[in-house]
Amino acid sequence: MMKIIFLCVLISSVDLAQSYRSIHQAECVYHTPELQSAQKFPQSEKPFSSQYSPGRSLLRSVSGKTVFGFLPWWEYSRGSANNLRYDLLSHIAVAFFEADGEGNIKNPPLWPWADLVNKARINNVKLIMSVANFDSTQINKLLNVSSSRQKIFNGILDKIKIYGFDGVNIDFENLTLADRGTPVNTFMKDLSGFIKLSYPSSEISFASPAVNSGGWNFSELANSCDYLFIMGYDFYGSWSTATGPSSPFTGYFFNISNSINIDYNSVQGDKLILGVPYYGNYWRTDSKEPYAAVVPFDSNRTGNNWVKPALPYKDIISGYASKEKMWDDVTKSRWLRWQDTKWNQIWYDDQVSLTYKYDFATAKNLRGIGIWALGYDDGRKELWDLIEGKFPTNIEDAFSNIPVDFKLYQNYPNPFNPETVINYQIPFSGHVTLKIFDLLGREIATLVDKYHQSGTYYSKFSTLPAGQAGGSMAPYYKLNSGVYIYTLRSGQFSSSKKMILLK
């Protein structure tokens, strides 16, 4: 019975996502009042050149994977561009250039972002122009009315010429059923042909939904452009009638695994970028259980739509660190709960849940991973550490898949409870051990003791058995809170780092 109830709730959630505002649209609406008070963040003294030629960036990931992040204007206005790890990003999409039904394109607030452009160029990060429209009637005109189509095509080309963009990502959402097939596929094919006549190396992409709720032909859409950015979130949102993960990795039917294996089964992996959320959803409920029915935050209101549509990762970690941390093993998702006059729940992604998605993207040979949104982790480093561990970059070895030296990365999360992940790289074949010690030097656990080929690896360490709240399928060890040492050895190489278990 529990599975049936869960499936019904999730089907309802996915259907609602088609008629309610997506997170991209909801965030745009929520932040619009900030336009009046937005202060332009100090620009670099060196302005960018309008003559800069697109298509100059290198393939920078040793793993060969794309790391594609959307930077929305409201995060740029807060100075988030200063705290990005440009060395770990391959693409930054400037969000959003808004298009209307006539084909006119409006620049994002505060544009041009000269400091961002200069930093991206110095670090060989590709800049993508993100063009958005969320109105089905206007999108219908853009797809089907020749004058509107030609105007938006010309507008995109002009901005590529002026600002030196390396490509464009089209984020059209809430399409009618009739527009999801041939009209949008033809639009993308014609746009790609039009732009590539002038700039053959430009990347033309589309932001596509995680679930095919009808009408989409993802295979043809992918063939009409260079790649698809799958919005791998919005399975649950502020509009939901029940709590749940925005981005379930597994589950009863609607989840990331099934999206790739079923909805996108006919699309080549190198045409797909798996987008992940750097935000969480916050609800109030009468129950402490997962997937509980949602109650309004305020008796004078009828729902949660007035609530901030998403809590950035940084706000969750800094503002709710003392709350009870839970793990949903069905969907491989993190969530928090606490009680005041009602029960409160926040579902979000952290290093552990993102690890499942990143490993999956690698195993399925996807083009890479994507982020909504850059800046939502502003001032924190653990999610960058995860990307560095999974998709390390090195300009000198940009075209090599072989590590050039040994490296033991800091575990993540750290401090941790109940599970953490340790990444390491081996430059040549040999026997490898990875062990845990206490501060007295006593061996606590052996995580790795085997022969490795050269490459990048990871090992999970858990203090709870599978099936318990927060537990995983990793080997587990019963330990008290405290500081522990983990040591990697191979041949003459040895490296150790500290990790902290907090219960």
C-alpha cells in the first residue's frame, strides 16, 4: 500500500510540474522585485573586447566530462561570480536573456557582466547565452511564426557577435502538447544551422524536462542541436501537496535513473548533460514521516506558492545545521526534519546524494553534469571538492585521461554522519590500500586492499548498516564521535588526511 500511495503522489507531482511554475520560472518571478534595488557588482577594470571570437575554449576536464553551470542574474548581483571555481567549470550559462513572442530579446539585469566574461576567458571557460521564455502562447509564436523565428535568430546571432558567446541554450518551458514535437525540433535544427553558418564551433543546446509527459521526441530534439541539458529536478517543488526530493536518483517510477534509462533511452549519452539542483524545498506538515502531506505555512494563505521557491544549499547548511538529518534510501536523498507547532521538512541534495548522480552520469557515458544554480553554494567548498574528485581538471593534461601523480582528496562531507566518500587518484598500476586509523594509530577499518589500474577512484565509509535511516550499501563500522585518520598507500607513496565523525 505504501508503494501505491507513493507512486500516486509522485505522478501527481510530475503532472503538476507541467502546469505550475518550474523552478527556473518561479525563481525569475520571485527575484523580479529585486530589480529596483539591485546594485551593479564592481566590474573588472579591464573591459571585455566585443571583437573576441567565440569557440576558443579548450576541453579542460581530465575526465572528458562537461561541467555546465547556470549563473542567474540575481546571484551575479550578489557577487557570486567572485567565488566560482572557474578551474572546475567547462561552461557558464548567463541566465537569462528573456525573449518575447515577437522575437525580441532583453538582456539580463546588470548586463554586461565584464568581470565574469574576463574571468571566464582567462580560465578557458565557455560562455553560453541562456535564452528563456515560459509562456506557452509566446513560445508557440516563436516556434511557428516565421517573422518571430527570424527575429529571435537574428537577435541571438547579434549578441554572439557582440559579446563573443560560445553558444546558446534555449530554455523554453510550458510548451503546448502540439509544440513539443516537430515545431520545437525544427526550431532548434534551423537555429543551429543559422548560427553555425557564421560560427561553426558554436554550441547550440536545449534545456529539456526530465520526464516525457507527452509529445516530446527527445531523440530528434537531440539530433537538432549539439546537446540537451536535462533539468534533473522539479520532481517535487514548492507547489507539491507532499514532501519529497526535488531530484530522486531512484524510486518507484519517476526518478533520474528512469529518466535516462527510459525517457532518454534513444539518445546518445554524449548528447546529454544531467542537471542537478543546488537547492532544497521546505515544507510544513502534520507528520514527521517522509512524503507527508503538506500544510500551509500561514492560515491566511491557501498554499505554499508564497514561500521562497527554493532554499539555496548554502542557506540550508548554515541555517539548519542543528536539525535532525535523515537519509531516504529509496530515492538516495537527504532531508531534514524538526518540530515546532508543526513538523518541518527540507529535502535537498548534498555530497552523498550527488555522488550517486555523478557516478551514474559517468557510468552511462553522459556528456557531463550541470548545475542549477551557480552561486547557491556561495562561500562553501564541499560541492566543489566533490566535482574536483569526480571530474578533476588540469590544463596541462587537458587531453589526457591518465592522472600524472598520486592524490588523496579530502573526504566529503566532513564533518560527516553517517556516511562520507573518499576520492583518490593513482598515476600507474599497483597495489593500493586505504585504511582508517584512530588518533592512537590503531587500525579501525580497511576500505581498499587490492590492485588498481591507473585512474581516479572513490570509496564510501559508513557508520550505519543498510536499511537504517541514513545508512547505505557501503560497509559500515560502529564508531564514536571523534577525529580519525585515513591513509592511502601504494608502493612508496603514502598520504593521510583527517576526518571528523559527529553524532
